[in-house]
Amino acid sequence: MVRQDKQLWRRCRELADSVPMPAPFRPDTFADAVAEHRGRRIELMPVPATAGAPCGLLMTTDSADYILYPVNTTELHQQHILMHEVAHLLCGHTGTAEIDAAATRALMPNLSPELVRRVLGRTVYTEIEEREAELLASLIAQRAARLPRPPSAGAPAEVVRLDQLFGSRPRRRHDD
């Protein structure tokens, strides 16, 4: 198991290091950069989260990948959900065609269950795939945290100027 964990860490670090990171970092520009890197469109779809539904969902069609994420959660949580779903894409996880009907009704109430079953290509992952996606999402988040961020909407000019002057410094990377 230790060897398997080391291989998992090594693979995730390599993937995280290969992902283009836009600066300043924003989740939407990150998704655009990953889409360009992969040569395949990624559409972000904000949806209201409801009890019993997954936090995020990755749908794959012939023409694009769609990431559904909840709008009624924090910005940090939304970012992590996005990175987790992008990690599934970067890892090449295919999942299974099993679909939780209650979850799809909650996330996509305007679509028929039959259409959803035909469109969804990645919905249920193995435990190892979930671990890999979670680890990769965390490593990508670490890289993103070292990048400048755009000022919050409505931030006073003084705050923007201070951030420009004393913004985040690059941190040293610690390899094991």
C-alpha cells in the first residue's frame, strides 16, 4: 500500500505541475486554460445545490465536458469542487454509467431522466479514482494559492493598491 500511495503522489504531482495556471488565478480562467491544454471545451454550469445531491458533477458529451457546481456555497468550496472535477478529467477517469436519479433531478430538474442518462458519461468513480482526484485537486489548489488573485469585486482602491504592493509571495515547494 505504501508503494501504491507513493505512485499516486508522484502521478498527481506530475499532473499538477503540467496544468497551465492563469495568473491572476480565477476558476473560470483556470477551466479555460485546462480546456485549451486538453483541446476540448469545458463548460461551467452553476446550479442550486439541494440536499442529497452531489456537490459537483462532471458530464461528458461528444462535443464538451460540463462541470456542474453549486451556487449556494462559498467561493472557496466552489473552487475546490471545480478543481476536483477537472482532476477527474486530467486523470482520465471514465467512471461508470450508473446515475443517481434523485441527484440528477435535483441538479438538472429541467432535463428528462432519459436524456440525462444518455448524456452523462462520468458519474460514479472507484474509491481510488476519488482519492486521486481529491489529491490532485489539493495540489492544484496549492499552486493556485501561490498565484496572484484578482481583487474582490467592490474592494476599496486602497485594498487593491496594498495587495499590489504587498501581495502574496511565492512559497518554496517542499518535496519529500
